[in-house]
Amino acid sequence: MNAEEIIRAIEAPFIKTDLPTIHIGDTIRVGVRIQESGKERVQPYEGTVIARRNGGINETITVRRVFQGVGVERVFLLHSPRIANIKIVRRGKVRRAKLYYLRNRVGKATRIRQRFDRG
């Protein structure tokens, strides 16, 4: 067994299997576990997926939303225990892997066409 196989074997129990297939351009709602004064609650964060990085246990997605006129981006580690659930609200049809150009756009220019082909 080489080093990569050993690392994969150690990571295997921590990888989530119930995640939906997330594509770039999708609008998703991420349930983030937040701890406040000893209590735990799930706070939803809804936005557009503008990037995916890495693979396996280190896979991350960058989600962008506009809140009170200011663009806010959060990077989520997909297999983290802090992520309670992920729900796809709307499928997006885009032609590139990274949507960083949305940072320079305002209002209706940030719209993404909807995709209906995949479930």
C-alpha cells in the first residue's frame, strides 16, 4: 500500500455520501451549524456557487450572495461536520468552471440562465 491509498483509507469514514451533485452556477442553500452560548442551531446561507476546488475530503465550494448591497462570499468545506445540509434551490446553466467575473457585475447583470435538463 502506497501513501495515497493509506491517506484515502483514513479519510474514507469522514467523507459524506448524502451530498447532492453540485454544479457551478447552481443556487444552493447551505445549512451551517452555529454554536451560540452553549446551544447549536442551523443557519441557512443561500447563494450561487461560483467555484469548486480540490477533491476528496478537501473539496470546497465558494458560494456568493449579495447581502444589503454588498457581495459576500463564503468558502465551505463540503465534508465538514459544520455543514448540516445542502439543498439545491435552482440549477444554473453556465459555460465556465469559475464564475469570478460575477464579482464585477451588479444587479440584473449577475443573473444566470436556468437549466432544466438534470434533476
